[in-house]
Amino acid sequence: MSDPEQFSFRIDARLDGGRHGRAGVISTPHGEVATPAFIPVGTKATVKAVLPETMKQLGSQALLANAYHLYLQPGPDIVDEAGGLAKFMNWDGPTFTDSGGFQVMSLGVGFKKVLAMEAVGVQNDDVIAKGKERLATVDDDGVTFRSHLDGSKHRFTPEVSMGIQHQLGADIMFAFDELTTLLNTRGYQEKSLERTRLWAKRCLDEHEKLTAERAHRPYQALFGVIQGAQYEDLRRSACRGLEELRGSGGSGFDGYGIGGALEKHNLGTIVGWCCAELPEEKPRHMLGISEPEDIFTAVENGADTFDCVNPSRVARNAAIYVAEGRFNINTSRFRRDFTPIDDTCDCYTCANYSRAYIHHLFKAKEMLAATLCTIHNERYTVRLVDRIRESILGGYFDEFKAETLGVWQGRIKTPS
Ligand SMILES: [Zn+2]
């Protein structure tokens, strides 16, 4: 039965010095997520090239899939009929879905996954990637866009996004929001933020309605998404606005997602502003980060979970994460290197395969190359965040951060 009590969050330990970072446990109808936690991305209900059982073995506690992609293919009704996302993809654990807003708008203006995250160029509200045709237009009611698959026309509104996400059936869903870029003007950011707040209210209303209609399904938690780009007053008022927001039936958000355009050097500051305003007892998800420096910064400033497609995406291009940084296994110096990718790693790939073999698989364009490297990179990231959690519980976060980033920022190009 659908009951909001099926979702909860408890805090086990906090960082000292007035910092917002903490370790806790999110409980969902499909199991628990010990936080901080890295949530690997399975865009189309699969982490590319890796079995769900393997994701479980490498320590992944939950997976995040994309509502936009699953809406276009195979369609949310099919996932619903299968019994929801977890059952459909044979994943025994919690799942997240994003709202589709990011993909609709970023694919729609041709930026793919790197939506103007750097403030370069002149401020321009008609921002669009060079040489791309505009595929998405935003109005106060929703977004009209063309599919990146076949050019067909579609429309997402807060109600449509909620309908899709209820059919997908993930344990944690996100409210439909407008994604702006750092190139948008301040005036546009203000207008957009109010639009996102009104959409958030519509998401809560629709969520209440669908939760009641689908009472036979497990409860799905809804997170509000904070935008506001690089502006402190906008970020803070967005947080307060979402915290106060209630659906017609009186329900509020179960947690919050920190989204939107921000530059790397501002990450900690922006997460800090948000976490200072957000209610302490609710979980906070940071959308789209996976680099070690970013993870430490986000955790320290109060984020509980993160997702990112990068560990698997770069793995398919032969880029490997190790303690000292990232290197490319494709280079010829690894042809006769029969040592593991990383002799300090406990993953299946490092236990069983050599750099020479993986180098060979990439050169021969064998599919197993992507599988073995994805296993390693996902394990690297999941384990790093697990160790951060242990360091918070054990009271040695600052020492662990200094040591880990000291080695990482040494940034050797290829390990010896
Ligand atoms: Zn490994």
C-alpha cells in the first residue's frame, strides 16, 4: 500500500564546525541507501554494458534512470505494466528517476550533457549550442520539444512528468523544473525561478492525486528541485519557497534536489547556501557530479546523494579512475603491462584482468572492454563515497579528504 511512512531519512553523524555535511540512511519501499551515497546512472533502465547483479556486487545501493529517455522508449506504460522500473530492469533495490526536465531542455537546445556549465560568452536568453537547431521551447505551462530520436513533437508539463514518473515507479522522483544556463540574464533567472516554483506546486498536486489513485503501488517520494544559478538570494529564496510549498492535500516535498547551472569553483558555496536554508531532516540530492573534488565539496556542504553518468561514459572511452587521477588504458605503453588497472582496487576487473588484456580489448573493439572498465570506474566512485561515509561516522573526514585529494591532485597522467 502507498503510504508516505514508507519513506524516511535518519541522520547518524554530523560534521563538526557548523558544517552541513552528515551521514545517514534513506529508507524506501525497495530498501535502504546509506548516505552519503553515489547513485550510478542507468539512463535507459540499464547501466550500459553491466548486469544489474554486477552493479549490486560492486556496491551500488540504488540506480537512477531518466524519465525523458524511458518516455520516448519503451514508453512509461510498458514499464508500469512490468511492475515498475526496478522489476522491469531486474534491479533488487531502490531506484530514482529524474523529471525529464534536464534532458528535454539540454537536448532541446543541442548542448547534450554539457549544458553551458561555464559562464563564457555574452549573456543571452536565447542561448543555444552553436550550429544546432532549437528543439525545445519553454512557456509558463510546460515545454514543447522534439525527440532526439526521430524528431517527433512532444510536450512535457509538470502533470505529464509526474504521470510518467508514477508509471515508472521509482522510489525517489524529482519535480519538473526549468533548467537555465549561466548565460541567462538575471531577469530571466528570476522569472524562471518563479515558473519552477509554480510548476513545483503543480507537481505536488498531481503527485497527491496519483498517489491516491495508485494506492496499490509502493509509496514514491517526491523531491523538489532548487534552481537559481549562481545567485545567493535566488538560491536561498528558492529553498525557502520549496520548503513552504504544500499540495492541495497538505503534503510537502520528501527531499530536495540541488540542480541547475553552476561553476565548479562555486559548487561548495552554492550547496552551502541551499543546505543552510533546507530543513535538516530531509535528504538532499546533488544532480550530476562524480569527480572526487566535487564529491568531497558537496558532502562537506550538506549533500547526501549524487548521481552522474560519467564513470560509465568515460569508461567506454577507455578512461580509468585511480587514486592518482584519470588515465587512458588505450595508450601503447600498456600493451605488455600484466598488472591490474589499480592494485588497491577490490573490484572484479582488478581481481581478474590485466591492463594489457583491457588494452587489447579496446584495440580490438571488443564489447567486454566497456564492461570491465565500467565495473572498475563505478566501483571506484561508489567506494570513494562509502569511505567518505565511514570517515564522517569515524570522525576523520578532514584527514581523509586531505589525504585523498592530495594524491588525486598529484594528477599523474598514467600510473607507474
Ligand atoms: Zn578495479
